[in-house]
Amino acid sequence: MELAELKEKFCALYGGTEEDIRIFMSPGRVNLIGEHTDYNGGYVFPAALSMRTAIAYRKTNSGKIRMAATDLDVRVEADINRLADYKDLKWGDYQLGVAYVMQKQGYQICSCDMLFDDTTPHGGGLSSSAAIEVATALAFATISNEEKGITAPVDMIEMAKISQQAEHEYIGVQCGIMDQFASAMGKKNHAMLLNCASLDYELVPLQMDGYKLVIANTNKKRGLADSKYNERRGECEAAVADLQKVLPEITCLADVSVAEFEQHRSAIQNETARRRAKHVVYEIDRVLQSVKALKAGDMLRFGELMNASHDSLRDDYEVTGLELDTLVEEARKVDGVIGSRMTGAGFGGCTVSLVKEDAVENFIAAVGPNYQAKTGLTAAFYVSEIGDGGHEVKA
Ligand code: GLA
């Protein structure tokens, strides 16, 4: 929805005029490579999308946070003095989780009316939740700073950390920092090489002469994704505990090189945990190789690494499933596709494919029907536009 329309809708809902409405926004992300490495202290290589959450915001004196969404028939009213009480909401829990964490940290959470407009598909593996969280955190932090007379700009890395903490403490997903960091810190036409242990990052121009990144959405409902995600995290921790018996200096899988892994892999007792660890150690290495390939303009190599990433997520990390695997298989059959992989947590959600510009139309025309024939589901396609991270839209 255009922002002018969002403001109109806001007034129709909450009354008043448009003058005192503020607009905050933050994007979804696509991860190009480096999956399930973030919570293992490794590298990731995501980019912020132009798909985003926009919030029309007005400060009030009601003692309440009132929220609604443009695409859902839902209204939430939360008491700002009882923010711990809304964990079970079907919609609104991300926002109130962020407010809850911020209030504990000493931010002044003011009463307000908010209308949310998301263009990132919900539950699609493009971090619609991080977009909501970071946009909300930015709104609350901006107002809190103004109330307290703090003139420094909002620290967006802090907003990413707060959003991740809300996932851990309020939502119950032990996610890494990638999604929130990419949403907060992304830059138009750049991808971001992020070291998830130190939070050092480098913005890498996405110069992909003649190629496009095409996202395909399985449109599969994600079901038990959150519990499986936490389970994978536990398996990685078990692998670290075993490896520490032979490599006492390591604290996470990112501390283990490919050579060390090959030398000591038998120290990991459980066969499943061993395969999980293998994925992580090799995937971190693939991220660094991909960035090197991209900088050298070697797109074919980049595509090969994307393919290897998906195969490892399918066989060793086991987070793909029929829908993602079918989309990837069908994509790889199309002339002009040089790499295709799942992106995000997996178990449904989206794939990202590196496609020659002149083959994009063909790609969509071929993959869509073949996917439907094999799964009964209708895929959606988006040619990625890489946008900016979270910010207030000033008139
Ligand atoms: C989800 C999590 C991220 C990351 C990815 C997998 O998107 O929120 O922290 O772990 O899965 O790479």
C-alpha cells in the first residue's frame, strides 16, 4: 500500500488528521547464502528487500498501545503497564514482545496508535517477523529518545538485538541475529557479509551484470517450524560439547575449520549431530567463498556454491522438505539458472535462484506449473529488489 493511503486508512480507523502521523519502516530480507550458521557464530550473507513493514504511528495519552493491520481483520489493545501479559496473541505478539524488552531496558514506552502494513509475505521465510520487530523497535526508540531529550540517532544495531531478544524471551524462538540485523542495517543494492559472533559486517555491492535474484515462495504453511528450529540449535550445541573434548579452545561451531572438522568428526558421538555440524562448518566456508566469487564477478561459481548450500541443507541439516526441494529441482532444469537454494529457516518458505536476466520469464513460466503438478500448491515469484534497512520516512 502507498504511504498516502496508509495515512488515510489510519485516520479512518483512529480519527484525527494526518499531521501528527509518523511513518517508520523496516524491510524483510533474503539470505543469499549462509543458512543456520548465525546461531553457531558463523558468517551469513543476506540482503534487505524492498518488501517491508510500514507503521503509521501516532503518540496518544490513552495508557494503551492500540494496533491494527491493513491486511488482517484484527485489533489489539495492550496496557503499557502489563506488557508481559500478551505472549499468546495470534497477532501483535512480535510488537508487544519488542515493547516488553525495551521497557525492561529502560526505554520509555509511550501509549500510541499504530497501523501496520506489510508487503513481505507472512510466514514465507523472508523475515516478515523481523521487519515488524525492527520497525516497531525503531518507532518506540525514536519516541522514547524524544521524550527523554536524547538527540543522538537511534542505534539500529541495538534495535536488531532488542528484536532478537523479543524472539527469545517473548515468542520462544531461539533465533540467531541475521534477520533482525539485515532488516535494521541493510543497504540498497548491497548484500551484507556479517560475522554473527562479532557483529562486524561489510556491505558488498550486488553487481550482478546480466543476472537477477528470483525468489519463489512455496506457499506451504510452516507448521512445526519453530520447534524444529530450536531442535537444530540443540543438536549443534551437542556437537560442540563433543568436539570440545578434543578441541578444548572452541566455543561454537564457527571456531572449527573444515580441516579440523574432518580430523575430529568422529568425536561427535551422535550421527545426526555430526551431520548437522558438518553442514554448519562447510556452509560458513561457502559463505566466504561466495563473497570472493561475487567480488571477482564469477557468478557461475556463486551459483555452484548456492547449489551446494541447498544440497547440504537437504541431506545433512534436513530442513528442506518436498516443496522446497521441488522448487529447487525444477529451477535447476531451466536454461539460464545457475544456482538455486532455499533461503531462511526452511521447512517451507522460499527459495532464491540466480537466473540470467533474459531467462527470468521462462523460469517463472516453467517452474510454476511443474511445482503445482508435483505438490498441488501454487508458488509465487518475486524478482528481488534490494532495499534499505530500517528508517523513519520523513515527509
Ligand atoms: C531463521 C532465523 C535466523 C537464521 C535462519 C537460518 O530465519 O531467524 O536467525 O538462523 O533461520 O539461517
